[in-house]
Amino acid sequence: MMWRKKGIPMLALGTVFMLSACGTGAVTGAGSVGNSGSGSGKVVIKYWTANGGKIEEAKQNLVKKFNESQSRIEVQQANQGNYDDLHAKVQAAFAAGNAPAVFDLEIASTGIFSRSGMLTDLTSLAKRDDAELDLKDLNPGLMGNAYVDGKLYGIPFMRSTPIFYKNVSMLKEAGLDPAGPKTWTELEQYGQVLKSKGKTPLTMGVDVWIYEALVAQSGGKVLSDDGKKATFQSPEGVAPVQFWKKLSDEGIIKFVVGKTAGADADKDWSNQMSAFKIGSTAGVSASMEVAKGNNFEMQTDFLPANKSYGVPTGGCHLVITSKLNEQEKEATWEFIKFMTSKENTIYQHKYVGYLPNRLSALQSEELQSYYKQFPQYKVASDQLKYAVPRPNANAYPEVTKTMVDAMTSAIFEKNVKPQDAMNEAAEKANKLLAK
């Protein structure tokens, strides 16, 4: 992946609703999910997933475990690519009347999906089954995007924050304290030393998710609290772009662009060309395997702070599409409760690196013992005390395109001032937010 996971940008709903179902093969429609595909009387539900590698493996293993745990429900899983791909296909399938019953919804897109009528309000189900679901046990730092307009639409599943990955071996070779850098200033100082040793300190893409973190660290917000106006043109919103431009000009940050930016940044770190990378906690397990295979020591840490620490959450909820009959809805709800249980939260956390969504999982003897052996997994949970929700405005997926274009222009074009670029982007964003 290993970035945000990339729920944005999405196709506008008005456009997608005119499309026929994207070629996803034999997909059972929500209206006929019931006993379709099964001669045994089971309720068959379709589950569409995003992302691959160890993330997909963990989901496949959990689905297999669920199907073998009971005989009433059969979950049929189908991977649909990244979050962009998945969201577009769900929208098209919903318009065509054959949406999956449950899917991975990237958290920043909860607003547009729920307000368009595509999701089931889970409030009453959660209240009815609270003894089993136990909403209070779900980490409060992960619940911000689960609610839209006071209603519950998603149950946190594979959730993430961006964290700071460090090649400790490279830092020690350069005579740098592997406990740092802790601040933007220290990152620049470390970068100058690494650069003098012929290393690229940090390779990264121009990524909105990471930008949101740096805005929070600067004491600002990307959008107004009501989601109706851009605020990223404020001094707090421009500061990260100025910082990135400065470090890019100094050769401390190597920015990569295009669809492969995340993979290119990860490759530089894996090949020990870059000492640092900023990536999702979903990459902890895979990164540890890379470090072991390439014989270097790896640590994870909070993102370096500005005025304070700050980080957005990411990853996905499990959501139920609307237009299911009661039998289908109850079967899907049963599956979601299983997937987000304490036991399965611990499993996916250890298998991949995603956050343990439940406080009971985080506090369990199993994970506390695991963290003593592998402290790299614990950083993201500790960082949650500085977490902020992602914007839930309907237009935010489109707004982010404007933001990325502006930041890219400011970073790469010598004569473009960050303030001017973000001012222009804010004007465009406000028109989108006013629709």
C-alpha cells in the first residue's frame, strides 16, 4: 500500500451513478444476496475488499475462519484493487442494483457515501447489541469518522495512522542518535548530516494524508468545523508546504510523483537509499521483513512535531450497504461483529500492523507481551492521543485533488509561493464545498 489508503480522489457520485456495473465478474446484487449461490439454504453475502499483500491475506484468513465458525452464513470475498477502485466499483454497482452487502470504506469517504443513501445506519443495531459489540471498547481516537450527522455508519476495522520509519543502522553509521529526530527542526538537522554522507534523508510523495498531519501539528485545520470552507490557506495550513519546499530545495526530501509515488518512496527506503520514510502503520509487518532481509535495524516513531504532535487516522470501516432485506442485513451485521472482535483485532494487528481498534485488545496480556518483543507495533497506538479525524465533507475527495496540485506546484516550481498556491486552491475548494 502503504499510504493512506487511498480513499481519495473518488469519482463524483453523479458521474458514477450513470455507469453500469464495472466488470467485476459474477457479483450477486444486494437485492438478491439472500440464498443466491448456495443450495444449502445459507445466507450468502458479498464482501468487497481493498489493498493486497499481507492486508488481503489477513482478510482472507478471517473470512475463512468466519465461514467455518458457523453454518448459517457464507461470505464471498472479492478484492477490488485500491480504495479508489473499490469505491468507484461500489458506487457503480449500487446504481446498477448489485452492490456488495459489506465493503471496506476508507474513512474520509464516509460522509459522501452515507449522505447519498448508500449505507445502512448502524446506530440502532449497535445499541441493541452493545453488550456484544461494546462501543465503549472501541478506541475513541478511531471513532471520529465513524459518525456522520450524529449517526453511526462504520465499525473500525483495519485502521491506521501515518508513522515515521527509521533505518537505525544508517543513523548510527552517520553518528546520529537513533532516538531522533523528534521535531521539524531536528529532521532538517538530521537531513543535513545524512546528505553530507551521500544519503537521501527522506523520500515521499505529495500526500494529503501526511499534509493533514503537519497541519494538525501546526495548530490548524484543513477545513472549517462545519466542512463548508477551506482553511488550509491559513498560516498553519501553509507552513507544511513551506517546510516541504525548503527541504526539497535543500535536497533533504526527495519528492516523487505519479501513481507509483508511494511504491517508489518505499523502494528507496527498502534499498537503504533513504534513511526515513513516512508510511501507514499497516506497513509495519512488511517493513520489518524487509529490514531483516536486507540486514538493517528498523525502528518506528511518532511523526516529527512542529508546535505539537498531530496525526490523522486512516484505513477503513466495515459498512453495510442499504437496500438489503432484514435477513441479509442481520447476516452482514453478524459478520462485522465477528471481524471486529477483540480476538480478531489482535490477529490482524499482529499479522499486518494495523491499529488494535479495541482497548481490550491493546491492554491484553498477549499484546503487551508482544510489544516488549516488537515495540515497532506499539508506536501507532501511542500516537493516537494526538489523533484528529479526517474531513468528512462530501466534496473532500475532490478538494484533495486541488490541494495536491497546489502543493506539487509550490514544491517543484521555483517561482510559485506556497501561500499563493494554497490561496488559489482554497478558492477552487470553496466552490466545490458550496455545492
